[in-house]
Amino acid sequence: MTEEKDESIHIEDDDATAASKEGVVRWVLLISLLAAILILSVIWIAGALFSAG
């Protein structure tokens, strides 16, 4: 709720916060990091196997 009191506007914390508080960003970063490590490892290992022969 928004209240006007003494020519100043007071807004509740829940109304003023537009951010997500579920930790979604943390999961996206974790999954992206793990995917990058996996993909780069596959590229590195495949390159080592094919260049050795």
C-alpha cells in the first residue's frame, strides 16, 4: 500500500521490491557454470584424443 503522510510517500517493502527472491539467479548461474565446465572439458578431451593419433 502507498500512503501519503506529511507530503511524503511511504511504500511498503513488498510493493517497492521488484526483484525475485526465490534464488532463481543463483540456480541459473550454477547451471551455466556447470554446463560451461562440461562443454569445455569435452572439447579439451576430444582434442587431446584426436591429436594423439
